[in-house]
Amino acid sequence: MLGGFAGYLARRVLRLVVSLIAVSIITFTLLQLAPGNFADLQRISSGATTIGSAGTEDVMAAFESRYGADIPPWKQYLIFMKGALTWDFGPSYKYPHLEIQEIIAKAFPISATLAILSVALALLIALPVGVYAALRQNSAADHVAMFLVTLGHALPGFLSAAFLVLLFTATLHVLPSSGWEGPRNLIMPVLALAIGPAAVLARYVRSSMLETLREEYVTAALAKGGPRRTVIVRHALRNSLIPLVTVVGPLLASLMTGTVFIEALFRIPGLGLYFATAAASRDMPLLMGSTLFFAVILMVTNLVVDLIYGVLDPRIRAEGGWGQRRPRRASQQESTQVL
Amino acid sequence: MGTTATSESLAAGVDTGALAEPDQAGQPELPRPRGQWARAWDRFRANRLAFASLIFAGLLVVVAVFAPLIAPYHYSETDYNARLAPIGTEGHLLGTDLLGRDIASRLLYGLRTALTVAFGAELTALVLALVVGLVAGYRGGRVEQVLMGFTDVMYAFPSYLFAVVLVTVLGRGLFSLILAIGIASWVTQARLVRAQVLTLKQREYVEAARAMGARGTTIAVRYILPNAIGPILVTTSFGIPAAIAAEAGLALLGLGVQPIPSWGAMITDGMRYLLAAPHMMVFPALLFALTLLAFTWVGDGLRDAFDPSGEQR
Amino acid sequence: MTAPTSAPTNVGGKAGDSEPLLSLRGLRTHFVRGSETLPAVEGVSFDLAPGRALAIVGESGSGKTVTVRSLLRLLPRSARIVGGEAYFRGRDLLALSEREMRRVRGREIAMVFQNAMEAMNPTLTLERQLTEHLVWHGVCGRAEARERAIRALADVGIPEPERRIRTYPFQLSGGMRQRAMIAMAMLTEPALLIADEPTTAVDVTVQRQILDLLVKVKERGTGIILITHDLGVARYFCDDIVVMYAGRVVERAPTQDLLDDPRHPYSVGLLDSSVELGDRNRPLTPIPGSPPDLARLPEGCPFHPRCSMAERPACLSPQELLPIGEGRQVACWKVRER
């Protein structure tokens, strides 16, 4: 058995591959089960979201030439996966002049931009709020902050977006409610997307900080004559941020979900929007392609996050404790926090 | 669709003193958890926010049930003479939308949709979670491994997106919606149930029951289940607002149940007429927010009632 | 910090000693928990001469830790110092501003804790932790501090200090960690070292190493306050012992005197229930009853409910710590009557 870092990495990559295969099989199977195909759907006029229609006969022909009309599903799956590995998902139903991978390549950077900016904003909000609330535990400010956190946590991104739009577009007329031309289009989507993660992070920062402040080494640092601010930042904050990294994974998942709805609401041409319209119009290849892509992104980032966590916590790095996620819990004595 | 409850304090409060003589059927008498429910209820009632939210939520349920009787108009009743009418128009207290449909009525029907789907989906998820979780926790073995493997895979993939895929598969009907959301969210609860079972399996009264000859299923259902209900109740109550949000989100994407109104779809429609008729979006958004908050606070209250040590605070 | 102080007691040290290093007078520290007030420390006084070692002995909850933390003003937010003075090198520590206090901590008064694993930041190297306070206090720069730290590690007997200094606390053995902690404290050459149960969390072999190290520290002229519940540890190198119970001092005497002839009933009980010191053949007699609940202290002497010699109504009035013989004090009317 390989030891240390190399072994851990190998094992994680293996798990990643297995999970991806599982996700792709599940998605593929589910989509095979879906009644009706694209062509039928286009012939029935549906409700709210019809977004153009292409020459459906051409589309079906192209599809059949790629996958074959009478080939059993499992072979179709293999063809699809082979294509996926070579970055060739084939044409989309809905946009037959575009290959799916082109769509992904164009749309993903947009979603990624939204996501990254949102995370940055969320951190920017959550860190000060969480630390402040921890330092002033049970004060009025703490209660207010935690109330706002509950609010931000309970309301889904698109609802916050709705309120933002009502405020900034309908009432104040300062921001556009759709489109993707310039930085002004970014403001509300990013803000809306950031609220949920900010709430989760703030709560996490607060409780992590509260726990760290109770550790004896914080008191010890003060006993050495440490200035309050230095001790808070270098000893308490630093160590309380490390476990935060484990929250990032689930956070990314929820961020990904958020982009789907936010892009739909603001009509931003990101991967989320394509995912949503693919679902609405039964564009199977696009749906599969984007789902798979989402899954890959999610799993890879989770892996990267775990690796970063190992880098940050020297205990894992040095002693080959790769694979153990929990930092060692210190004592729960009455030596309560002094800050 | 996450879990926040802890299990210890609830299970620890079980009154095992009543492990008495077997009843007529030969199965041992159930040790009734006496008093702990009453205590939890007291704590819940003391929490004013939670209690008020519970009342409000109950009100919402009643309104939803009687929506067809309360609503002044049917949800698809159009009035082409009063399209995009503002608030306070005669006959349309909250205005109308682009087709002249009464917003207030559609709000009420939207509430109905939201709660129907949410409760249905949560019930589905709960049943699935209970069955699988109980079996996995109590029997272990292959079921447990499959469950854990499944959850590992699903851990990465967000449940909302899975619901989207499911809706694509299952079609657009009401039942499909309920099923899709339910299937997308049972996994976390199943894990919780399993964890509860694992903990409770080792309590003395279970061993005692087994020594007295009780069979596996009996133990699982009569002993473990009642004591595990607390945390399960909490996660279920948190699942409701999540399901409401999921339904609205799916409707927002155009994957909802046409033509039954849904707040999500109303918000999307409202976006298009934002400047001309902001009231199309304001009211669904507000009501949606209030509903979510109410159910969330009930969940918070339940969680605090069953676990007053409140590790999160 | 108002409140009446008790009469200065001339205790400890030999006649003709210089000014005491630390002179604690009537310290009172209370914890506020909701509507309850817990008098964790209620009128503690003692002196410590320079270069001497004082042991504070008592059960958990007796207020030993709170006392020394009050000196350094490192109390949790629910605590309040409500009375007393602590004269250290001519200044009242309890009256200093936070900024001035910070200059005292780690520089003139240093503290080592019970569990080095918890008292050290697990994510910082030894180098960072051992040098940071030198820099804070402006003793020297980072490079010089590093050199000093390496030498200090060698001083306390840690092999390969140049290599060790780059490691993390969890990579050391328990004993080395504890010694490193002492080295860290001594780097600034403080006049007073407070050691809070330094041997409790380590095994017996390491205990000896730590104690020898503390002896060396004392030989360097640093005053030591040692907190322990173990009389054997106190005997090892401490000159005087202060026995605390329920936040008060019940007896104060030179070490050997106390061990040979304890006066206060609680001290007697402590010795009788102590494993290390007793005659192997003597039966162990634990003190009857349980430690007091600070929220519900009895009237007068806090120990009297468990005391075999208790007599009402005399024990119901507060007992003052008053002299009884050469360099000894006791807080029990009955003992002094004999």
C-alpha cells in the first residue's frame, strides 16, 4: 500500500473516477427512461419557456448518425463516454449548429466568474461578521448578526435576487435586471448568489472562533504578553479558519445550484442557464454533458479543497495522517476564553 | 435539505423504568418515553418566535386547504379588460397579471401548490429514509454498504440539480414533481435515521427486549423508532422549507406544473413586467419569504426544544 | 479595586530579607453566572520573597488557578476582581492598565500550564512560539531570538535543538513539550514564574525531570509559585506552602513544618489522604464529605461541615488567617486555642 501523500492522492483520484462513472451511468439511465423524445416535444407546443426551435429533422438525423438508431442503450452510453473523454459531446438538440463542448466552453467561464466573485464576496462579508460576533458573544450585535444569518440561510438565492431586483431595478432604477453586457450586470447576481454562502460561512466562522478562543494556547499567548489583536489574528483566527476549509465543499455544491437559478432569473448565458433550458426542452445530450461537467467540477474542487486542508494543517502533512480530516480536539476544561 | 439535529439528549431522556411484564401477545411491554415529549413541548412553547411561526404556519396550511373557497377568482380566470392592473383596482385587491388574472387568487393557489408539493415530497423522502435507514442501521450488511456508497456518490451532487434531472425524466405532473423532490432529498435523512438506529441499538432496553425474545422487526419498530423520532422530526421540519424552495425553483425554471400557479413561476413572469407591474413579483416574493421563514423557525424551535444544549449557538 | 485589606503579615523568608517580590493582599475574585455570584477567591493574602518557591495546594475548585490568573488579569469575561491589591516590584498589578499589564505578562511574570499540548498552538512551529514574545517585548530581533531559543532548548535538555526548533509541538514527546514550555517562559528571564500543575498531566518519570528543571529555575533566582494538589510535588523544592480551601487560605507555613505538623483540620485531612507522603502502613483516610459548592457556601468557616473538630457556634463566624508560631498562620480558632 502506498504510503503518505502519494497513496492518499491515488486513492482519492480513484474514488473520483468511480463516482463520476456512477453519476454518468445514473444520469444516462435516467434520461433513457424519460418518456418522449425531443422531436415529439417540439411538435407539441408547450407552456412558458419555448426558446426557438431548429430543424428538428436535421437534428434527429445528426443524432442518429452519431449514435446509431438501433444500437442498444449501453453501447450508446459507451459512445457517449468515449466522446466525453475526448472532449467531444456531439451536437446539442436545441442548438444543432453548436457542439456541446463549444457551449460548455463558452458558458462555463461565465458561471465560474459568477461563482468565484460570489465566494469572494461571501468571505468578505462572513469573516468580519463571524469574528465580530464571536468576540462579542451574546451581545446585542451578536444576536442581530445571527438573526440576519438565519435570514440569509433560509431564503434561497433566487428569492434574495428577486428582492434585490425589486429594490434596485424597480424602485431605484439603478441596475439592469437582465443581460450580460458589462460589470453592472454582475452586481445583483453576485450579491444574490453570495448571501446564502455568506450566512453559512458567518455562522461557521463564529462557532469555530468561539471554540478556538476557548483553547488554552490562546490564554497562553496572552500570558506571554501578546497584544490582543495579534493573539486574535495569529492564534485564534488562523486556527479557526482551518476547519472552515471543510465547509467549502458543500458550499460549492450549493453555489452551483444557485448559479442555475440565478442565471435563469437574470438571463445570464452561463452553464446553469443552459442546464436549465436543456432540462426544460429535453435536450438530452446537452443535459447529460452539462450534468457530467458539473459533477467533474464539483468532485475535482472537493479533492483540491481536501488537499489544501492538508497543507494548512501541519499535523496532517507531517505525520502522514492523510485521510484523517478532523483536527485533534483539545480539552473541554473550564479554562474558558479570556478574550 | 440538511440535518442539524443531534440525537443524544433526546434518546437519553427515555424513561426505561416501565420495562414491565409481557402483554398478552407475548411481546414485552413498550417502555414508554414519559414526560420527554411534554418537556420538549414546553420548551418549544417558551420560544416565542417558534411558537408564533407555528401558528402562522398552521394558518397557512388552513388557507391552502380552503384556497378554492377563499380565493375570489379561479387561478386561470382571465380578465382582458384589466390586464396588468395595479394594486387596489376594483375587484382585484392585489392587481392582475399580464393576462388579467387576479394576483391574490393566484397567490392562494400558489400557496396550495407549494404546500402540497412540499408536504408530499417530504413525506416521500421520510418514508424512503425511514425504510432504508432502519434496515441499513439495524441489519447492516449489504443494504448498509449500498446506502453508504450511494450517499457518497450523491454527496457530491447537489440535490436540487438532481431534482431537475428527475423532473426531466418523470415529466411535468404534480406527482412527478413530488416524487422528484422527494427522491432528491431522502438520502441525508436516511443517513440520520441510520445513525440514530446505530446509537439506539446499543441501549439496554433493546438488549433487554432481545433477551426477552422480541423479534428484530418488533424491536426496530416499537423500541427504536419512537425514540428516534425526535431528531427525525426536526430534519423533516427543515425539509419542508427546502422542498418549498425546490418547488418554487423548479417552477422558476419552467419545470413546474402548468397551468397551476406557483410562486416561482409568478416570480419569473413578474421579472418580465418588472417596471410596468412590479406588484406581479412583490407579492409572491413576500409571501414566499414569509412562508419559508415561518417553517424554518418552526424547525429551529423544534431543534432547540429537543436539544436545549444548543451546540450551534 | 477598593476593599479593606487585612493587616500585613510578615511571613516567609528569613529575618532581614529584602522587600518581597510579590505581596498579595486580600484578593477577591467573583464569577457572575446569570443571577448567581460565585466567590471563587475570597480574601487571599500571601507574600513571596525573591528567589523563593511557594506552593499553593488545594482541591480542584479551591481557587488556586483563579488566584494566579487574577494576578495576571487573565480571567474569563464572567469574572470580576472585586477587591485586594497585588504588589509586585512596587506596583499594584490589579490597578495597572491593560497596556501596562501586557508589559508585565510574559516578561516579568511568566506562566507555564498544566498541559503543554494544549497550551501550545498546534499549527505554529516551536521557533515561532518561542520567539514571538521576545519580539513583542522588544527584547531582541527575530534572528537573535532564534539563537536564544535554541540555547534555551538545549538548557532544558532537549537534544538537537537546531533541528527541533523547526518542528511542531505534536512532534515532541510529552516530557520534551513540557520542558520546552518552561524554556519558553524563561526566555525573557522573568522575576516570577507561575507553574499551574506542571506535573499533573505527565507520567512519573517525566515529573521528576520537570521538577528538577524547576529547581534549576529557582537557583537562577526566579521566584516560583507552584500550583498543585500533590503535596509530594510541593515538598520537592518549595519553601512554603499555602493551603487553600473554597477560595480562602486556611493555612500557611514553611514546607517541612506543614508536612511534619499540619494544624488546620483540612491540612491534616490532606496529608492523611495523600498517597505519596504517608507512611506505607498508615491507612488512607479520605476527607469525609465533598468539595463545597461555591454558590452555597456555609456560614463562617467553609470547611466546618466536613470538619471533625467543628463546634458551633464558633465555627459559624468567619475565620481569619492569623499567626501561630514562627512563620505560620492558620485560619481556625480552635487550633490556635490549643
